[in-house]
Amino acid sequence: QCAIDPNSIVSDACTSYSDLERLHAQLEPALDDLTQQTDFFAYYRLNLYNKACPFWNDENSMCGNRACAVDTIEDESAIPPIWRAEELSKLEGARAKHPGRAQRRERPSNRPLQYQLGENVDESCVVEEDDECDERDYCIPDDEGAAGKGDYVSLVNNTERYTGYSGMGARQVWDAIYKENCFSAKSPRGSLRSKTLQAAQNLKNVFQEYGRQHVDDGEDLYPLDDECLEQRAFYRIVSGMHASISTHLCWEYFNQTTGTWFHNVDCYKERLHTHPERVSNIYFNYALLTRAVAKARKHLESYTFCSGDPEQDFETKQKVLALADKAAAGPHTFDESVMFQDPGVMDLKEDFRNRFRNVSRLMDCVGCDKCRLWGKVQTAGYGAALKILFEFDEDKNGENPHLRRTELVALVNTLARVSHSVDAIQKFRVAVNTGDLSV
Ligand code: FAD
């Protein structure tokens, strides 16, 4: 069902490999342009170094390789002025404060949000102050806190590729991520916060109990056959993310003997070609992310791109809308409307959301800076996609939950990453069949 057959259906999504590859060919130039050529999508603000792993002591699993390091932006003049700490601090103060959840609920529907942000300051231009996430978020926000906290990173200058990070540290994180897939259809009643904390505590207990021991049977942790669609989707998202990371590290692999970077076909064979279900999960994620971008089309029409340069902002917006248009004009890739419909599993959506938040928390346990950076970008990207798929009304504009700048940047960059994986897999596949790796 999920074999590498160009006509096979990417089960759970409503399309085939060949349809998605055609869509990929159409979207790729627009995606490359957006992620490589615009400031808005090139700079990502996150808390890369200051958050401890909340689940176990990871001091001994740090990666010391040069390839694991991230070049953060020390000189703020490289960043568009509006995002600099100095400028952001000007935006702070009563009128520019991000309205907390309670405030937002109290806001009369006829009063625009901008009122609380200052007349000329759009919400997407402001660093939010409340550390608590919106109950509709699927990810723990990473860019928040007082202006000046966190690091700016150029995603263009810190490509995701082989770093040498491996062994127990990496394995423990992947194991913990897959353990999040052990859903119980009925989660205990309680507040959202206590449930999230409880899910986190459960995970912590698992690792305290087993320490750093795990059973390495060489098998992927598959979901059980009788698992529902939602649970299968959760598994496929994380497995697809894992497989996409594997694709990138095989595509840009480092030969330590010769000191050169090369496309490692054996790595691809071992990690992907012999595991067609992992490849299928990459395509599943491509279907899910393109649907999210298409669904956000209307919302993006009124989105403010605030680099401080109106001409550049206009161009960025046109490029994003063109991407969303192309995604919307393609085949219908994913049908989110069939999920979370069964009245027997009312708590499932919340459980799903809490578990995905834990996956995002686990990124602070990744002991390689570069891997942590891309792990955070991609979990935030999937989190944004899930928020759009399950919390947005496609036809509404202002009433949808707020999409933070980091969420939009992460979504587009995550799609670009998966798009790159789809590209690399097609080339690797030819190389396995013909021995020729034409790049
Ligand atoms: P791993 O990839 O560590 O896999 C562990 C086990 O999980 C496997 O034995 C298999 O049973 C199962 N598994 C493997 N793939 C899948 C899948 N797709 N679906 C389901 N189960 C699967 N390394 C880099 O070089 N560059 C990076 O940018 C990078 N980013 C990372 C980001 C994160 C968040 C993490 C946790 C690790 C990252 N790594 C990165 C490390 C990399 O993912 C591997 O862990 C490492 O290369 C060791 O690989 P491995 O062969 O031991 O198997």
C-alpha cells in the first residue's frame, strides 16, 4: 500500500505520490524564493540555548562537533530594524502589549485587536509577552518573553545536514517522541494546564524509571493496527519528520576521511529505501503541509509582513499568496474534516494537542545545536499546520486564532524542508535503480 510506487496512494492523505511530485515541481521555485530570498522567512527567533531539557538530565549527551554548532546573529544590524531588540523594546508598553488570553476573550467583538496593540502596530509585528500558549496552539511557543531574549538565526546560513549527532542522546529523544504516540482515547478530566503537565510528568516518570536504558530491537515503533486515524496521523507526522531529517543528513553527508560533503546513497538505502513506510510518511507530511498552506490563503490576505521596508513587505506578501494559490490550485491533498469527528473520542483532540506540545518540549533535550534548531523549527511548523487544519475556518478572516510570525516562518520553512526531501528522494531513487546520481 505504501510501497515506492509512483501511482500508489499515500494512505490517509487523499492523493498519490505522482500527484504530490507534480505539485512539488510547481511549488518548489516559489518555496525556494521565499525561504532563500526574503528576510521575513530567512530569520528565525528562538530560545536555542537557555531552556533545560524538562524530562531528564542531558548534560552528557551534548554534541561537540563543529557541524553541530549554529551561527547565531551577534550583530543585530544584519536583522531588519523592526525585529531588533532595541526596536522591539520600543514597541513594549501598555499599548503594544500582546493581549493575554483572558483579555482577548473580554475584547468586544467590534473592537479590533490593533486597538490594544497601538494604532499602527499589527499583532504579527510584536513579540508576544505571555509565556502561556493559546489553548488552540499545538506547540510551546519558543520566541516569547521580553524583547531581546532569545536568538536570531539565519536559516539560510545554517543548513540542516549531517552533524554526527548520534548515539544514546539522539536515540533517547526519538524514543521519547514515539512514546508520545501511546494515546489513551479517554484522557483524565481536568484543566488544560494540568493535563499538559500531567502528560509531561508521565513522560518524565517513564525516563526516571528506565533511566537511559532502552530496548533496541531495530524496529520502528509502529502504532497498533487498530489505532484510529488521528493516532495514526500523529505517528505519521513524527515518523515523517524523522525520515525527512534522515534524508537531509544522507543528502549532505560528511566524509571525515576526505573532509568532503557528498550525497550518501548507502545512507539513503539503509535509512529510507528499505523502509518504504518512512518514505510514505514524508509524502504524508507534504500532503498535510500543503493543505495547511492552501487553507491559510484567506487568512494571509490580511497578514502584515513587517520588515520595516514597505516595498519588500509587499513583495513578500505577493510571494506568499502566490505560494498559497498554487497549493490551493493543486490536487486536494489532505482532508482534515474527517478527523476528530467521532463523538466517542471527545478528549482525543486535546490529548493529541498535548502530546504534540510534549514533542515540541522534547526539542530542548536535543544535544546538538543545529539539530535542535531545525527540530524546533519543524515541530513549530507542524504545530502551525495542525492549528490551521483543526482550529481555522477557511472562509473566515479576522476571527481565526492568531498566527505568530514564528509560526508562519516555521510553517513555510518546514514545507520547504519536506519539499527538499521529496526532491532528494526522487534523485536517490533513480541512483539506486540506475547507479546514476545526477544532481
Ligand atoms: P535514528 O535515526 O536515531 O533512529 C532511531 C530508531 O528509530 C531506529 O533504530 C529505528 O528503529 C527508528 N526509526 C528511524 N527512522 C524512523 C522513522 N522515520 N520512523 C519511525 N521510526 C524510525 N543528525 C544529523 O546528522 N543532522 C541533523 O540535522 C539531525 N537532526 C536531528 C533532530 C532531532 C530532533 C533528533 C532527535 C536527532 C537529529 N539528528 C540529526 C540525529 C539523527 O536523527 C539520528 O538520530 C542519528 O543519525 C543516528 O541514527 P541511527 O541510525 O542511530 O537511527
